[in-house]
Amino acid sequence: MRPRTLRTALAALTATLTAAGCLTAAAPATAAQERPPGNACSPAVSLTGFTDALDKTTHDGTYVGNLSALAPGGRGSLAALSDRSELFRLDARTLEPRGVVTLTDENGAALDSEGLVADLPHSRLRSSGGTPTATYLVTSETEPSVRRYSRTGELLGRLPVPDDLRTAPAGRARANGSFEGLTLLPGGRTLLASMEYPLDGDPADLVRLQTWQRTRHGDFRPGARYTYRTDPGLGVSEVTATPDGRLLVLERGFTSGVGNTVRLQLADRPGRGTALHKRLLADLADCPSLGATAKQPQPNPLLDNFEGMAVTGRSGGRLEVSIVSDDNQNAAQTTRFLRLRVRA
């Protein structure tokens, strides 16, 4: 979703590495702007490249944009989710689209899809040949909800959501401010969804992270809940688990006439108390621009409305992290992929 402005926010106030290493080059060599990995955004984060190759493009008649989530898809693929209910399969090396399916709810209506996990289901969903069939867990901000889909887009089920996390008046969540991130912790037994903004009645900088525990039958039941404090005026646009179970958290905001604020944080591993503490890894405004251009004012022309993030592998002791922006199908915004190396 398009982030609320800082003024509005201040006033008013989320995988197992099954495909580790699959994204060795997150952009086409002909399209990416590259420099040596010493392009530091901070002591912990380096920018190794970006590409705008998919900006304002189509695949099989479907607009390739509005991208709000990423997930390693296995077998050299990267899954990219549009908040307009389109799930793209991209080549992990070139980012070229290889397929797209449309997701709907139980009534055939579109989703406001924001979070994505690629999951290998348990035996009850194995294919006839005995090989695990990949499925997708997808959040929608409309209710909010978490649903499971097959690789072909068939709706397979829906996870229970605690009543207070539902959008008002049914619950305390704000419209377009609920499940924005989704990740599966190492081991595959704990699913975690992050709210984008506080619940009604909560402090202006406090967001909730809800977990579900996988049962022995392969479904999920609500588990522990955690709190996370954002920087002033920012919301949580994505959360992604690291191999040791800590959380990379993308905080984001927007101010008209100024541009985006995007910060990469590292939070505690869930389970060590209900309040998750964080430390700043990098403010992306401090990254080198690498020749990027912006279509609207930005503190750094590299910046845009970054919403999706995935850990895709390791290199030299650092995590390889891909981030994508949601262009809102807006001429003043860009569908942009970044590649980062992160020392977490």
C-alpha cells in the first residue's frame, strides 16, 4: 500500500532459506548498475546493485508492478506478489517473468495482498508422486487475513486471525494498516505477520507481530504475539527472518515534497520476551545512488516506496537481501529492485 505521509502518521499516531543462493544476481547484467561490494550504506550494509528493468512492463497482458512482497521460490525462481492479487514467478538471476497467476478470496474477489511466504507443505498436500508441492501463504489487508494457495492459484485454506487484529469496526486495526509483512521462521514451524501501523488505542510507535504455530497435521493455529517499536512517523512495510531466527524489518514513511524514508532494522528472535528490541542496520538514504534517478523528490534518487524483501542467500559471510518497491502503478514512482549484502 502507499504509505501515509509523515505528517499524517505523526498526527494519528513480515522464510526458511529453502532456496538459499538462488538469487546470485538479482538483476539482469545488462540492466543492473553495478559497483564493487564496498558500496557501503553503513558498516553493516552494502548496496551491490539495482535494476529498473521491470518498471512499467507487462507479462501476458498483466501489469508487472504494484509489487509488495518477495519470497525465494526454489529451482532458480523468485516469487513476487502484487497488491492487486497477482503472483509472479520471476527468474531468480535475470528477474524475467516466467509466469503469473491471479489470486482471489473465497468469493472470487481481489485481495489487497501484501505479505508472502513460499511454503513446502506436509504430507497431506504432497503430490501423487510423493514430492512436496510448494504452496504460498498470502496476507490481505482487507480483513486482514492469511490464506494458503497452490502454485496455480487455487485457494486451499485460511488461517484464523484474532478478533482484535481485524479492521475496525470488527476489531482495532486501521484500514490499510494491518498485515503488511509475513515470514516463516527457521524450522518452518512458526509463521509471523507484522502489522503496518498501531492498533487503535496503542502508542503511535508500537506495532503488533502475530505468530501462528504449525500443528502436526500441517495447519497453523494462533500463537504468541509480540510488540515492536518503530521510528517516529514510520510504519513496518516488511519483515523477513534471518537464518538464525532474528528479523530483518523494513520501516518506511513518505513526506510529500520530500520523499521516502526507508530504514533496515534488525530485531530480536521472537520468543525472548514479548517486546522485540531492534538496532539500525542502515538508512537507505545513506546508500550510494549508483546512478539511479527519481521521478519525484527524494532524499536520495535511489529511494522509492520499498515494500518487499527476501533473504536469498549468503556471500562472504553476509546475507544476500533483495528489496523491491511498489510503484502503485503511478508515473511518478518506479518498480525498482535493490541487492544488498547485510552483516546481521
